[in-house]
Amino acid sequence: MKNVYVEHHVDPVVVLTNSRVTEVLLAKQERLVMACGGKGLCATCHCYITQGQDKLSVMTPRERQALQMLADRRPNSRLACQAKVVGEGVKVELPQGRFIDSSGDLEQLIGRRATENILHPIDGAILIEAGKLITRTRVRELNQVDVDVAEMRTMSLTIDSQPKRWMPRM
Ligand code: FES
């Protein structure tokens, strides 16, 4: 068993050795969209390891490649669905903002200002900045997100052990 800490939470999460970091975040009821279903193809489980980077499993080529595509990556970035806890002392922080996995996620927010950055589910880019008005026009413009996610999910069904990275059209 290993203790893992999440920023802004006092108590650690106790997980089995080799558990994925996603289990830790879910235990703390953090929002996890997991748009690719945990295949290492998206940004929605991106996290920063603020302590104990060497207490996680070694990064695979796929994870390394996926992280290179993220807009807000840092040297301590990991994908929670790919990183396994192998030692004590890991501390995890999530990027600021809210991931969507379809433009429809924003329908109910039309006419309001974004209370936090709205993030692209595949590359983590900011789609709507915090404080900006969410308009119907802007939500319509984000239809490409739906196409990107559909293509990425199709790819996730056929993914094998080869490192691949699907790229959203910009
Ligand atoms: S859930 Fe998509 S990379 Fe982890």
C-alpha cells in the first residue's frame, strides 16, 4: 500500500502499490473526464507531480509522446491513467481549468461567463478563457472538438502497443 497526496487535500489516499494515479484522483472526487478511456491519447488526465516523481512507474514512449502535445505541459507532467504508484511520497496537482469532451458540455452555460478556463480534451489548449462570455456562436465554433474526440475514440479502439499520437485538426 502507498500513500499519495493530492494538492489542496490534507489526507492522503491509500492505494495498492502499482495503482494508477487516476485511482487516487477519483478517490478525492476530482473531476476526471478521461476522454480516451485511459489509453494515453488525450489531455483530460494530465497532472503535475509536485513530489515523488521517481516514485511513479517509468514513462512509456506513448505517454512521453502524448505529453509533448499538451499545451500546458511542464517537466513534471504525467498522464494519470499511465502513471503507476510504486513508492511513497507522491504528490499530485491538476492543471487549472475544466476539460470538456464535447461542445454540448457548454450548452447549459451559454449566456454566462466561464468561471474557469475551458480546456480542449486532447491537447489541453484553452478554448474559452475564464471570465469570457460563453456564446452560442462560440459553442458552435467548437464543433470541431466533437469531430476530434470522435476520431480519437475510434483510434483508441484499435490502439496497440506501438507509440502513436493522434493529432487534432487546428
Ligand atoms: S484518460 Fe486519456 S490520456 Fe489518460
